[in-house]
Amino acid sequence: MRSVIVGFAVIAPIVLLLLWPHAPLAGVAILAVSHALLLYPTVRPNVQWLGPVVTNFETDANEVWLTIDDGPTDDTRAILDVLDSRGAKATFFVKGNLVREHEELVREIVSRGHSVANHSDTHPAGKWWCLPPAGLATEIDGCAASLAAVVPGPQRWFRAPVGMKNPGVHPALARRGLRLIGWSVRSFDAVRDEFDKVMHRIERDTQPGGIIVMHQGREWSARTIAAAVDQLQTRGYSFVIPDDTRLKTKR
């Protein structure tokens, strides 16, 4: 699918030039369709057209994977206390520039039984979708290097800023042995403190094997994460970090 979309986007301007003297509207329509086919999987998280995105994991139990983006931040220890007191495990998708500022927090995340993964170096949410290969490499490698300096060992997972992609993302990740991690439950807890709406989305969308994305670094983050864990544990869910072999896409 990816090769078809990219190839269509490359040849569409040529088709437009060929058709312009005879059927300009048809040429413009073809160009518009090619751009739409490229733009949709770029800005829509979890869409698989440009390559695989992990959105759930295999399980025979009431298990979910809690992922927490945008740290490490000042509330990291409070969130770790929330998780530890409830016996819940999570993966923290961290930013490289914050890893360099708070190396001790990254070590503490791992020492307390959780995991960390790459969420780019500076989280360029507004331009990630249009970064050229060199820019993607700088963002991915910057975070990877910061993590390697603090937590040696293989790195397996990457989450794109705001879940966006472009045609260069999957090739860059493949060269580095990284898998793109999406989600099946989006809490929308990052921008506003909408507690009731966040809890409703989590309860409505969570299924066994689901991947929940939440955020840290906001005034409300720790209490919102605590409430989400409590809510799902009441429903019989446990919070685990699945092995890489259990991860699945929608395909």
C-alpha cells in the first residue's frame, strides 16, 4: 500500500502536466486524490497505509498496556507512586531533551519495574509530518542516544509525536530495528483537564489487549492516571508491559 501511495504522489504532477492542455480538470482531480491519499495516513494516527502501526497485543486475560507520553517531568515520581501502590506497570515514552535533563528519573522508572521508549528528541508536533529524512533521523537518534547513555540495552519501540507519520518514518524506523507504537484507547488528557470525559473514553474503548495512551507533565496528570487505573482495575483489568512478540497491528 505504501509503495502505491508514494508512487501515485510522484507521478500525479507528471499526469497533471500531460493532461493540462486537454483535460485540466481531470489532471487537477488526479493530483488532489494523490495528495489526499498521502495526507490521510500522515495525519491520522494508527492508519496503516504507510506501514504497520502496533495498536494492540495478544492476550487471553484482562490485560492492558498503559503508555505514558512526554516525560520525564516533575510529576514522574508521583506517577510512579500511583502505579506502584496499585501494582500496575507502564511504559513511559520519553523525549530525548528531557531525558538529558532528568537522567535520574529515567533510571528510577526502570528500577521500579517499568520501561522507557523513544518519543523523539524534541517532540516537534507541528512539523513532524513534513520532516525530511535527515530531520527524522536527528529526532529518532537524538532520543535513542540519550536513552542509551542512561539505560543501556536494546531499544524496540518508538511513538511519533501526536501519532503522525510521513513516508520517511517507517524506513527510518526499520533501519534502526524500531516498531511504531500507536494505541487503541486515546484518553485525550493532554490539553485540558476534562476528567469525566477522559474517564468515559477510557471505560468505553478499553478491551483486553488494548494500548492506552495518557500523558504526564500536566497539573492533573497524576490524579487522572490514578483514576484511570482504579477504574479499570475495578473492572478486572491488570496493567502489563507485553513482550514484543505479542504486539499486533490491525492487519
